Amino acid sequence: MSNLTYRPGRALWALCCVAVVGAGARVGFAQDAADGVEAPPIEVDVQTIIDTAGQGGQATRFNDTVWDIRPESGRRTVLVPIRVTLAEQAYELSRPSVGVRSGRFIGWYVPEASAGSGGRNANNNNADTFQAGDSRDLESLLFGESDDDRDAGPGHADDEREAANPHDPVRGDAPRLTRDLMIYPDGSVGWELDRSFTGAEMRPAGPNNLYGYKIDPRTLNDEQPERGDRLERGPNESSRDFSNRRREQQQRERDAMNAFRELRDQVQELPDTFREPLHGVVYAVYDAPDSDGWSLTGDAPLPWRIEQDDLDAIAHIARGTGGGNAGQLDTQTQEAVVKLRRLAERGGALDQRAVAMAVYQGRFAERVERGSSGYELLRTLLESEDEDARTAALVAIARVQPPTRASALLLADAARNATGDTAGTLQLASLRSAFRIEAGPDGNTGLLLSQVNDALAERGGPHPALVLEELIDAFDPDAAADSSGRSGRGNPGGRGGLNQAPDATAIDTLIAGVAFDRIDPEQMPRVAAMVIRRSPGSALAAGWLDHHLLRSLDAERVALTLDLLNQADSTSTIVRPISESVRALVFGDAPGAAEQGEPVVINGVIALGSDQHGLLIALNSDDAHTRDLAWQALRHFTIHSPDSASSGQGQAVFDRIVDSGLDTQANPDTPTVLVDFIANQDGGPLAEHARTRMIGLLLTEGLDGAVLRRAARKVAGAGHDYSQTLNALDPYDRGDAVAVVYEQLTGEVPAIVYLVQASSGDMTRWLAQQWLAGVLPDESAWADAAGDYDQLLRLAGDDDPGVRIGAGSALVVRAGGTLEHQEEMAQLLNALADRSPASIAAAWEPIRRDIFAARLSEAAGTYRLELAVFEAQPEAGPGGRGNPGGLRDPGGRGGRSPSNLARPATEPGGLGAGAPERSVAQGTPIMTLDLGLVELLVEGDQVSLSLDAVPIRLAEERLALQLEDVSTLTSFNHPDLVDLPLSQLDEAVDLLPEGEGRWVGSLTLPDGRVLRVSLTREG
């Protein structure tokens, strides 16, 4: 690793020169071509000049792993970071032409990857910089697209994928200082071992500098151990001691020689060529005078010279320090502005670019006032002939938010003088600032309206769609976003502010005063598409849709608007990227949605805020085609009644539309979109009234089946709470409404659904919650929710025949009976004179036994008895049965098959108002015990197991094999049973049929774990 040591001072120690092809000032390098290949030109990255300027440090010493550079007294080391450009062939870098005045070039330094990419953003706390080449994407910069989408130009080393190094990794102790560099097309850099440098000393060879031995072999020879002096035996030394001492000496000599040979082999094997992926920058290393007032220079094609004082001023502005607006700048900042103005007025392209980028980075444009020195500095930069300088200044001014009078005037000047492809973009950016100024607290609505209408009438300027959208974003804080995914630009500091409603009078003025008639008719499709898209969230857009599009005297404009509404997609899943929505729809780079025939995407519904709304007029048009289009467009609208005071008027408009849609004379075929319009009223005082009208549709005779099906889906799957609406109905109407939902969505009406006619309202509330969750519960879920056995017996004696038959069906379903059993039970209940619970229980018993006997006759046989233990789990909460993922498809139910009717009364997730509770085993078992085979014996309605020690019987209330005492399972000879606390249990568990010859039940053990007991048919 390198070691940089600094001594305090004011001078710049590093300047980064970055390759950016296609933009920026080119600073040529006098490189020697490799094998005749000319090195590509290198360009200065002015941003890094800014980032490293004024750092206040001078490098007094530079340490490579092998070389030390120790400047003489009065001199210092300067490292110039360089970014190279890749070429189609390898080329060589020798001596760079970027120079330090009176400096001597020493060599190139290749930093390790961990050293980073240089000094970029050193002065910039928020990393908000303008990069050379950004002028190619001026629209993105002016209108807030992500900087991540920008690139620094093709061919730049950082833009290439990191090279896969085919060579061995460069050793950590390898020298990284070299005279020449090879730059390869794959983005790697190569260099050779140099054996001497002018102005550099090799660090002492040793374990931390093996390359020192390779560079100077004499130092390696000095490491060779010498043979020790011949040992002589001491006068009183025993022969054994002498032999041991001699052997030790010989071993030391052998060890030393082996270590030397190993060192020599290591040195010989050290590579003297290196190659690795290029990580960021390389450094040109100079020895330069240690004095103030020095400068950096570069050669043609753009000669340049940057003085230290200029760099200090640039760095100060780039840091964004120095007070508030121009009248509050501190002395240092005012002096820096004067220096930069003088530097910009010299006319040098590189000078102006550096100043403009510093202004951008330090957000200096936010602090200028008209007529100040800073204001004149920005005017100078806007007139620069250098594209990067001009663009950086433009964007710095355009992004002042909220805009100031100074920034708006500067941008307007730039827009007036702009030509070419960017003229429209600059004009739009100018309008954006002007709109925000006039939408602010001190703005003038009349002047704002004049600016808008002038821009709409101007031919060759920004598209009117974006002019109007900029007005929405500037003035209407409610328009925060739209369905395209494009975020509204908000209105910081504007009339409405971020949390303040816009001024109603000003909104009305802008709605009425925008001159849509000035818009070129050929541009109207895109304008209408934008207005429709923004109408759900913007009072301005919704007002224009009403007043200027739907109420227009131009029949073609009305037809166009209705047609776009008719084609519009109301789902928010189609989201176009910002770049497409802004450029394709607005800038005109590609045809807009309306011109391509693609539907507009509307995220939300549009408010009908007046009984004279243009859509209502179209609904009653004398032209049949217009009426048809208006009815189809109605699905995107809702009634706007923000408070109870206006709810009466809103309800009247709402009812007028619904009644008109149901008027068979005016509309022989009721429009299906009437259902969507009713469902759109999802909040406010009209919401409950709208649900009442939706239920009314279900009860309306003579409606087309498509309307009824659509209404049924809205009621049972749209996330609305219909509990209050259903409870308010007459019981018979409530039952009929529920029956229509089932008939339309499943093709049949289960008798059990008439339980909603019960006076308690429990079933109504339960059903409303199911619908709210998007679930259409099946018969088993109804049976579970209807209550316990005693509750069903009471309901089966209800005076309401619907409730009575529904309760009888619930008894049959819970027992696992068929449709024929339900019909038999219904006849029995209707014929009973005594409908007391006891009488009904007695009448029900034979049917129940027939059901059980029929099911059990097929159940006899050999079963495998298994236990499974699960981790402790929370009890299963109530949940819908049937179709938890959504509504059933008509015909998807498949009728009342035996498998449907035989589903157990209680399963995981089953609802049960009074239903038997049991634990639910879920997940992967932590223990499984196979207790072996048992025989299930059936005689009529009596059951038993071949193992007498485990008593089993038929459950009373439902089809279930009831294991009477779980503790009896200890009679099985299984070693793992000792790990279960079965002996502490004296309760029963019901094994319910799960289909395919399996009966399963579960309960909670005393330690909280869940035990599942299962019988699975064998063979």
C-alpha cells in the first residue's frame, strides 16, 4: 500500500484529468504509440478539478512499496490523477503533457483497487455534480430525471466492464511506480519493473521489499550466509558436549543456507511485468517547486492555464458556503464571485466550464439577485460558446426551486436566445420557473394566465400538453402523481404549498381562462390524453376536462375526449417509465399515447363536481353515438361531495344518473358501466347510498344478465362493507339479494344462504365480512358459521321458511350429506307441526344416521394410525372457507358434488360462530410416529377399532370418528411415545374425513405443542 504524507499549505496537490469522449475540452498527451498505435486524446474532467481544488495540502513525501520520493528542500511531490480512454488496440502512455509549472515528471503510479478512483466529490458533501457530456441529456437534467441514468460517454475506462484479468493477480508488494503504462482494450493496465527513477530512492531490500533484491542483486548476495569459524573443543568440554555444539552449529548453517536459497528462489520467481483491471485513476507523479502562486497547464487543442487563486475561488463556490442570497454573501464569497466573473469574462472555454460546474455544484444560482455580480456572472456563462459551460449554468438556474425572480429572468433570457433542438426544452424550463413564480404567494394569476395562453399559441415551442402539465405541477399541490408513474413536481413555496389547499378563486380563473382554442387541433389528442390522465388528482385538469373538452362547442373535440375516455385503462398496473412518459408523451421524441392508439392509463376516478358537468350533458345528448360514448366513459367518474352540506345535491345528481341508466325507454339496454359508476362512490356521505343502489340493481327485474353479474362481482369482491346495507333491507329482500349474487357467480342458489334472513343479523354480518375480504363462502363455511348444534336446531324451527330450510341444510352439510338429504330435511321441517328443538332433533336423527351409515359403509377397512407432533402454534383465527383467493368463477363450482358436501364442519381456517374448536397442525412436523395398522370395523352406525384398548365411536353432531380418550394411545408399543405427555390427557379428539380414505384430527398438548392423529386407508 502507498503512504502519502502531507504538510499544511494552500496549494493544490492533485488534479484529475478524466477521459470523456464526445464532450469537454481535449488536452492532448504526448504519448508514444505502442507498435505504431496512436494514443487517443485525453480530456480534462473539470469536475475533478473542482473537487480537488483548494484542499489545503502539499505532498512532501510519496512512498511506493518499493520506491520513496523525498523532494529536496523547497520542493514537493504533486500527484495528478489521470483517467484514460480505452481504444481498439493497446497503446502506451509515457510522458503526459499536462504539467506543473517548473515541475519534473517522475513516472506513473498505479493505485490499488482499494485506493478508489481519485478525488471526485472531495468538495461536494451531497455528491451533486455536473459531469462533462451531460449536455447530451439536457431534458433529463432540466426536468429532474435520475442522475443514475446518465453516462460519462462511450469509451471511458470506467464505463467498460471490469476486465477479467487472465494473468496472475498483482502481488501486494509489487512496485506500482513506473515510467510507462500500457492501456489495453479490455480495460486493463500493464507496466514493467523499472530499476531506477530520477528523484526516487529504492527502499531498503528486505522481507517487506523483496523487489529490492530483484532490482539490486547485490543486496541479495549480501544476504548469503557465511560459513562459521571452525569450532574447537574446550579444555574441560566433554566429547559429547562438543559433538552436540558442533551439530547445532551445522544445523544453524544449514538452516540459514536453506532460508537464503528459499529467498533467492522467491526473488527469481518474482514477476517483472504486471497487468490488472484498471481501477479508476492512474497518477502522473511530479517533483515541483514548493511555492505559492503556481499553476497547472495543458496543451492544444485547447490550451489552458489554471492559477491557484482561481482554483481557490472555484472551490469556495463549489462548496456552497458563504451566506444566503446575494445581499447576504460574506466577504470571501463576494471576492470569489468577482474572481470567477473575471475568469469567465476572459472567454476561455475551460475557464468558463470550471466556473459553471462550480456554480452548479454549490447551488449558487439560488443566492443571486437581479443586477448583482453573481447575476452578471450567470449571464456571462449562459452566453458561453462552450456547450458544457452553458449547459451546467442552464441546469443550475433551472433547478432553483422554488424559483426566484432572478432565476426566472435568467432562464427566460436563455430561452429567448436558444436555437436548434434545445430551444423547446429551454422554453419549457423557462415557463416552468415562471409558472412557479406566479403561483407563489406574491404571484399574479392574471400574468400567469397570459403566459400560459401565449405559450399555447406559440408554434414551434413546447408542446401544449407539457405547458399545461407544468401549470398543474406549479399550481395544484393535490396533483402529486399520475398513473404513468411520473411524480408531480410539487409546489414548494407556491400558493398551495405542500400542505395547503390551492386558492379556489385562482383555480377557477385558470380553469376558465386557459385558451384551449389557441391550441393547434393536431396537438389536441396529446393535450386531451394528458388532461384525462391527470384529472383524478388535479382540480385544474378535472376542470379543463369539464369546461374545455366535454363542454366544448367543437363536436370533434368532444368526440375525441369521449373516445379517449372510452379507451382509457383504469388499472394502475400499466406504468410507463419516466423517460417514456415525459419524452414520448410530451416532448414529442416519439408519438404520444393518443397518436399511437394506446389507451391512456387513469389511476383513480374523476370527480363530477357539478350538476352541469360536461359528461352529464353528453349522457343526455341528442346524438345517440355521443350518448353511447358518454355512458361507456362513466366508469371513470364519481360524484364529488366533500361534506354533508353538498351531499344532498351530490345524491340528487347520483340518483339522476342511475335512474337514467335504468330508464328502459331512454336506455333499453342498461349500460354495464353503470355498475362501475355506482361502485366508484367509495367514500364520503354518498358511499352508503351508493351501496344501497347497488343492492337495488340486484333486486331489479328485467336487467340484462351482464349487468347483474357485474353488480354481483362488485358486491362480493370489491372490498366494500355491505353489512349496514344488508341489515337495512327487509329480510326477504336480503335473502333475494344474496341469492342473486350466488346465482350470477356460481350458477346455483344453495338453500343455506337464506340464513341471512335470520333476525339476529349474525349471519348477515359474517357474510358482509366475507365479501369484504373478496370471499364467496361455500356451503361448508356457511354451516360452520351458523352456530353450534343447539343453535341450528333453534334456527330450524324459525317462522321464516328461508331461515328454517337454511338451518336444515346446515345440519345436513355438517353431517356430510348430499343434496337429496337437504331436500328430505326441508320437506320434514315444513311438515312438522311441533318445531321445538327437541322435536326437530328427533326428526333429524334418522336422516343423520342414514347419512352416517351411508358414509361409514364405505369407510370400513385397514388403516395406518400415525401421530405427528408440531411446534407450539397460535390458534387458527377465523377465516373464510370456499375460495380464500377470490370469487368463484361461474361454473367453477362444479355443482354440489359429494366431495363438496362431505367436507368437515371445522377445518384449518374455518369460521365457526359456536362451531367446535380444535387445534390446527400446520407446517412441518418435528416428530412422526407410525403406530402400525388397525382395522376400522363398521356395523350399521356403530364403529370400533380392532384394538380394543383404543375406544372409538361416531360423533353425535357431525360425521367424525371420535377417539374417546387420547391417553389410550399409550397402549401402543412405540419407543417415542414416552416423549409425549399423553397420560396427562383425558379428552377426546374428532377425526374428520379429508377425502381419499383419510381421517384427521388434532389437539393441543399440555406443553403447547400440537398433536395430529390420522388414520390413512391402506390398499
